[in-house]
Amino acid sequence: MFSRITCFKKYLPLSFLIILLLTTWLLSPAEARTDVKNSDTGSALLAIVNVRIVPVVGQDIPSGTILVENGKIRALGANLEIPAGARIIEARGLTAYPGMIDGYSSLGLVEISGVSATVDNRETGRINPQVKAIEALKYDSMHIPIARSNGIVAAVVAPSGGLIAGQSTLVKLDGWTNREMVIKESLALVVELPGIRGGRRGFMGMGTQQAAVSTDRALAELKELFHRARMYEIRREQAAKNLLLPRPDFDETSHCLLPVVKGELPVIFSVQADKDILQTIRFVQEEKIKAIFYGVHQGYKVAGEIKKAGIPCLIGSLYDQPPVWEDGYDSLFMNPVLLNQAGVKIAFSSSSSSAAKDLPYHAAKAAAFGLDRLEALKAVTIYPAEIFGVDKLMGSLEAGKLANIVLADGDLLELGTRIEKVFIEGREVDLSNRYTELLEKFRKREREK
Amino acid sequence: MKNLTRLPVFILLLVIMLAGSANWLLAAGSLLIKNATILPVTGPPITGGDVLVIDGIIKQIGRNLTAPPGIRIIEAHGKYLIPGIIDTHTHLALSGTNEGTEAITPEVNMADVINPDDPAIFTALSGGVTMVHTMHGSANVIGGVNVVLKMKWGQPSEKLVVREAYPTLKFALGENVKQSNRTLLPGRPQRYPATRMGANAIIRRELLRARDYMAEWDRYEKLKNSKNPPANLLPPKKDLRLETLADLLRGKLYARCHAYVATEMVEFLNLAREFGFKVAALEHAWEAYKITDELLAAGVGISVFIDSWAYKMEAAEGIAYNASYCTQRGVLVSINSDSSERVRRLFNEAGKAVKYGLTPDEALKMITINAARQLGVDRLVGSIEVGKQADLALFNEHPMSAYTRCDLTIIEGEVYFDRQQVIKEREEAARKGGN
């Protein structure tokens, strides 16, 4: 190893010269800018012109320009002057939207749900605040480019199972490693309270993990754990001040819960039944923690209380049965409509990896049942950004924000719409994916004839 | 005797009916839908169109139709009228799905276990679905005989069955039958087959057995019908399992085979050729896009998901272009739900095909006329045409749009789902509950 480095050092000036010559010869500046797939670092000045702009906040612009520089939106408007030297993207007939944010997914943790070797979202045991989604995230998951080619640029990736499932992460859907994807390494602790239809079961009913019997007991258990964490902290502080006091034994659970009890790390509560939601609101207020609700199947029944508590809601997948027959066939579709009308901040989620690309369709489904279409669009863009505290960076098309831009040939939430280009932090990302690659591969057979 | 006691009641009913207006008789299964955008599926759209239904049958399609007196008129201005959606692969309205204890169980029949109280029937109606093919599961290589049902919520089992449909027998291949995703419990023996080789071998073995069985019966019939039948002639032993397979070989039953990967589909088509049985469709067929030539040569269609994939190893190459590409190559494709939940958003699933290359019209066909053809009922349903049964669904937006919602579902001229009515009843119940 050492000798190799010295060897390299010997030839260093020479190699530098060769590289320099090669680059000047190969890459004239104009040509370098056309190849964005691999070499575009997002630093070049980019002008998307003649594009319909839906900034999500503020007025739509029927035809305008978006200027992108250093990965950010420098300006946008109807009559912008295009600076000399800008790479121009003609987008006539296309609409620019902010990239969507999936409020809750298992992207990068679940590859093929039935094959356990490819499943990394569910740790054994019930209390796992120590496990972090980011540390298992498969950045080259086949599901990520598919989600991206549907206009999704960022996602919450959440672990699952037990009472405390672990720590979720917020990532952008671009990067050569999991760490390059990070927006917020630890977004929130995930707590799964029992569902309405009883304990959660694994794939095809073969799972052995049972959720806690009731929300009362689950919350009581959490209270105890939070108390233990607070006591642990006090004992450690006292021991640090007083040399006569022994340091308490290391307690992993308490150690990992400290950011939660201090109010630094929010908790995402997966909670469904109206009564359970009310109990959880009380718990959150008593414990003085930051909370986000997820799932909230019967949220519409207690929308006023959720609004008063100021807790935002990540709507679970709408691809589900009504939790109980009496709620009505359309209760899951009406739920986001009624929560939104009550003033609760909502964001949609795919709750999936292989179906993460369906995020826009969940929003459209709610719109079919009465959610205002702009509100539906906000609930996959600016609202999730606000809920996760990244609205200064993303979630809308505004000067100064990251250039997370989607160019679509129609309404972003519509089934038939094709996404023509996606920019993540100003970089144009590759929209080929497993679907397109396999199609191309087997189309060759047709062409061979 | 029984009939005699019922006779007076029947006459009484008849008198009451005749005493009422003649219009009352007409009204059952009759209605007029006005001012809709009609998507007949087999013809061009008609804007501002009317459909007149008499006794469950579409009598007239056009503009400015007038209804005979006493008929319910449904105003559908701004809405889209399509043929009732047909789901070619479900397991709903059954009180059992898998007789998976043995590798082959063709003697079982889903018509014996219809559960007309399954709420999934209503769920299906709420998504505009009027007919489903409800099937034996995929736990074993040869399952049972399937049944086609109309979603007549509230009616007894026998009223649901569509007898005109192809009688079909369920086959299954791949991971489910080889039980590759099942944890083997200690002490429980592994069931044959554990490989795709075994699955194919079992089918061949049973069909050869069925051939012998048929030959034995032929021998018996020949002897029986001969001039001098032997005195002690005994018929062969009746075997219900082989009887079903013999019907398949006789062409009285159609195979529907659950298959994912290209190899197992190619091999099943080879078996069909070898034994000369008919295949109504391949189910799931995730790798159909790899073998469109073989499908076209065999004239076999596919019944698939649009993009529900990657839940098993054999679904890891299931691309969302499958349905679109196969359609473009000329394969008959229907989109199925295989789920008592997805059944209510089958129109959304079909709508996704537009992103992957189909026109909205082509996409809509996959859940209407194509499905009807695969079930052998396209002369009765699957499009809006005069003379066909009035199975219809009304949507507030184009049915292939993500923003659409089913507002009304009609089977044979009777309204089985009415969103406005559901909301009204809910509000009334809430008022009563509040008092």
C-alpha cells in the first residue's frame, strides 16, 4: 500500500499533465454542459424556458422561465432575462412542479417483500429506538428510480414493527451512497400503536410479531420508558458532577430515547382509531414531546381535537379497506378531505417501497372524494416539507429554494401523465429504471425479426 | 305437493301485480339514463347521450330518447357512462379459497361455496364492478372449478351465478405451489412439488391418468352399445377428480393458469398443445412481455396486475409496461384485482396503462370488453350495445382519470350502488344516532 503511494507520487506531476491535457482536449465547455447525466454537478446555470409553472405557493405562471444556479432556484417568472451562457431547456408544453415528498415509505429497506434476505425494515423485538433506517438504506434500490420517474424527489423512510420500531430518516432520491441521500439523518422515532383490526400480521399471515394488546397499555409502557430515560439522564448528570457517585450502567434504550424526551426528536405515532388518537394527544401533551401522526384512519372523527393539538397527520395508504364496516365504504377516501377541511395539516404517503411511485394517486383519490385539487398537490409537496421542517429548502418552486423540479406533460397527480425530466438540487437525474430497462431488453427480440 | 300449496300465493301475487299499473311491471330492471358521455368501448364516445334499458336489456342508445311512463330517469349530465367493470381474477364472495392440502384437487367447485353476504360484493360495486371471475386459490397445481358471478348484492347465491360464462379450471405454477415462501414447520413433511419441474410433471401425470380414464369409459360405452354386450359388464369406477380433468380434455372446461415467469408459461402452453386442452387465460403472467410471440401463436390472453410487483422473487421482473406492451403486440389483456380491496379501484389500475403507452380507450377495454372475452361472456356484457345486458357504471370524471369516482352501478337495469343514496342513508343514521 505504502509503496504504491510513493510510486504514484513519483509520477504525480506527469499524470497531472496528462489529465490536464486530456480534459482540455475532450471537454470543450459547451459540450461539457450537454452531458448532464454523469458530470452535471448542479453548478452550471440552467434556464428552463417556455414552461408552465405551478409553484404550489402563489400564482401559476402560464408560460415562464426558471433559472437554476448552484443547485438552487435563482429566479422564476414570466419575463425573465436569460443570462448569457446558461444551458437552455426548452419545455414548451410541459408543466414545472416542485418534486413530491413521500410522507412515509419503506424505500430502500424493502426490496422484495416476500424474500426476507431483501427485507431490512423490521427488527426483532418490540422496543428498538436504537435502530436507524438510514444505516440500512439500500441507495441503489430498484424502487427508487421508479419513484423518481413518477416525480418523487424525497421520502421519509421508516422502520416498522413492535412498539418502538426505530428511527426514520428523510432522504432525497438521489445519491451514490445512502449518506449522500440524507436530508435529515434522524427525522423522528417511529412508534406503532395497535391498529383497529388488532395485532399486525406479517407477510401472508406468517409473521410472529404481535402488537401490544391495547393502546392504553402501549402508552403506559412508553410513559415508563420515557420516565426511565429522564431518570437515567439525571443520574448520569449527577454522576458527572459528583466523583463519589458511580455512573449508572449503560442503558441503550434510555440513551436513544433522550432526544425524544428532551423534545429534540419528534415521534411519529402510527395510530388509527379515534379513541386511540385522543389518548395519544393526551400522552403527547403530558410528555411534552413533538409528535406527528401516521395512518390516522379514523382521524376525521376527532379532526377538531387533532387540529387543536396542532399535530400534523401523515395519511396512510388509501389502498386499504375501511377499518370497520360501519365507517362506510369511502371512509379512508373521505378522511383526508375532512381532516383538511378541519384545518389539520396533512401529507400523503405511499406506506410502501414497491408502490412508492403511487404517491400522487393517493392524493388524487382524495381529490376525487372532495379534497381541493391544489390542497391535494400541497399535501405531497409543501405540506410534508413543513411537517418535516424543511420547507425553507423544498416543497415549492420559489427563488432561493433547492431546485427540486419536475417537468410533466400534464397534471402531476394524473395517472396518464409522463414525467419528462426531474431535477434534484439542480442535477438532472436519470429517469431510466428497471421497468424501462427490462422493456428495452425484451423489445430487442421483436426488433431482431 | 309443495308446489300446490304455493299456487294460491302465486295467484294472489299475480293479481296484486296486475291490479297495479302496467308501468309497475315495466319498472323492474328498466330505466333511462340521460345526457351522459357514453363510452360504449366497442364504438366511439357519444356526448349528451341517453341509454334506455327495458327489463335489464339495453334497448336504445342515442340522443333525446323518451322514456315509457313510469320508468326511473337518471340525469347524468357531465358524467361518464361505461359498461360495468369486469374483474377476471378475484377470490371474493367465497367461504373458502384454497383446498391446498393436496397437490391436485380438481374435484372441488367454487360454485359450492358462494357467500352472497361477503361485503366485498358491495366493495366491488362501489368501484363500478358488476361481474367477477371468482377462483380457487393458487396453493396447489390443479385447484378447483371457478365461477363467474354478478355482484347482485342482497340476492341469494344462485342469482349471482353467470351460467353462460366459460366453465374454467384453476391451475397454478411457481412459488406458491412449490411453497417456497412458506416456513416449513418441524415435523411437517414437504409437499410434492417443491420445484417447477415437479409442478409440470404432476400436471402431465394427471392428464395421462385422465386420458386412461376416458379410454376406459369409451371401452365400456362401446361394449354396452355393441350388439351383444357382455352379460357381466360393469362400468368403470367414477372418479370425480379425473372426471373434471376429462372434461378439460373433452374441451368442456377451459384452463386458467396462475403463472409468473416466462419458462413456466411457455411450458404450460406446450402442455396445452400436447394434450389439446383450451386455455382461457394466463393469470398474473408477469413475464408475458418476454414471450409475446408464444402467446400470440397459442392465441392465449393474459389477466394481469398493472404494477403490483416485487412481492415475491418471481414478481421481481414484473414491469408496469407488461399490460401495455402485450396489448400493443396484439395479446388480449385484462387487468385484475385478485383482491377484495383493489377490486374497487380497478379503473385506477387500468388508467395507469395510459402512462405506459395505451390510449384511455385501450386502457378501459382491459377491464370491460377484453375481460368479457376472456370469460366468454362478450355477447352478453362488456360494452354498451343494444341487446346487451344493462350492466353499467356512472363516473363523475373520465374513468381513466385519477380524479374520478364511481357514483352509480347498475346490473341488468337495477341500481345496486348509488353513492348519493349511501350518503343519504348515512346522514339519516347519524341523525337518528344523535337523537
